[in-house]
Amino acid sequence: EVGALARPADARDRAATGALAEYVARVTPGRLTATAYDSLAGRPLAGARLALRQQADSAAALFEGAAGDRPREAAPLVADTTVLAGADGRVRVAGLPAGRYTVRVAHPALDSLALVVPPAMIRVAPDSASEVALATPSFASLWASCGEVPQGRGRVGRDAGGGIVLGVVRDAAGRPLPGAEVWVTWDAGRNAAGGLRTAGARADDGGAYRVCGVPPGRALTVWAGWDGRTSRRAGVRLDATRVAGRVLVIDGGGW
């Protein structure tokens, strides 16, 4: 039957397409420039580590539609690659086989602030240059995620210069503690009734917390509690970005 004769030809076409895609990807590599930016500080994220991962089937995807469905089991042509960015937050990688890549950024400051930069997907074409940029959340986006911030009792709104203390709560083994309670206290000053002020928040499923509406220019104390145990109390102060970060570790100790 005509249909029966056509199936082997289609299979051969798909195999040939995959082989051609892999060959072209290897002999005509592309170049990629990736940049990491610190939206809070308004400058490049110096010292960031940018990790590249080629997607399976990505080379054949460049020829998708040329001869039917592309092969489903094609493996990446390169292993995962991690590059350290310079002072300009930028890395340049040459000799990349053509295809689709996922780019992720990591930095110690992101860990302490419990900030996640969404990965970017970029297509590197044969014998061409591609660019991708990744950025940390801005102060405005962080504040928006706080929801309704109660005013009064020492809390300060965004327009009045209020800031955010954020980070992650972990146990001594480095595991996140979902649902941990976090408190920030400060002295409201001699002219404020009551003196000491407190603001709090609860850590999310990943142990990340954000306490919003804390005042600038004050010495702040932050600590966490979970299952009857507390972390050590840490002193923090908002910087020029109006953000302060602290990883809180609950190991059974306290003061």
C-alpha cells in the first residue's frame, strides 16, 4: 500500500534531518553574550555565575519542519557550562553548537536575600551572535509582592522611605523551614510612645521571608522562630537600596 511504503521514507527523512542538524551545529558554532544585572543596586551583578544548559533536540529544532517531525531522542551536543562574570556582569562564550539554551544566574547575594532570577531561554543560531540579559527583581516588584502593608505602630510606607528585610530561614543542615515566623524590631525613638516596634512575617514553602515597611536609618534586629526554637538575633540596617538581607539559622540555640 502507498501508506505502508511512505512510513519508512518518513523515518529516514527524520533521521537525516537530525544528522544534518547535528553536523551544522557542530561545524558552524555560534556565540553568546549573557549579562546579569542587579536591579536593586542599579548596576551589573559582578561575580555572578551564569550557567548554560543546552536543551535536548535543540539542534534539530533549527530545522524543524524541513522534513517532518524532528527526532525525539537527540541528546545535547555540549555539557552544562558555568562561566564567572566580570565586573560588568557579562560573559561571552564562543564555539557553542547551535541550538536552544537555558541560562541561569547564581550569586551569593541572591542566596542571602532568597531572590530567584527566572531562567532565560535563548536560541543560538549557526555562525551568529546572540545576547541575553537576566536581572534581579526590582525594589518595586519586591514591594508589590508584600501585599497590603499595615501602617502605624512604626511601619513606614514605600513612599515614605519604608524598606524590606528579607532572606531565608534554614535549619543547621541547610534545609528550609516553611512556616517559620520572623520578627523585626527597632526603637522608634524618644518621641514615639511605646518605644520598641515590631513587624513580622511568615516564611513561605521555600523558607523565604519578607518583612515590609521597616524604617530607614534605624538599627534593626531580626530573628526567627520555628517549632519552639529560635535563631540567634541579628542586627541589620537598610542600605541605599532600602533592602537588608539575612539568612536565619535555627539550630536549637537562641540568644
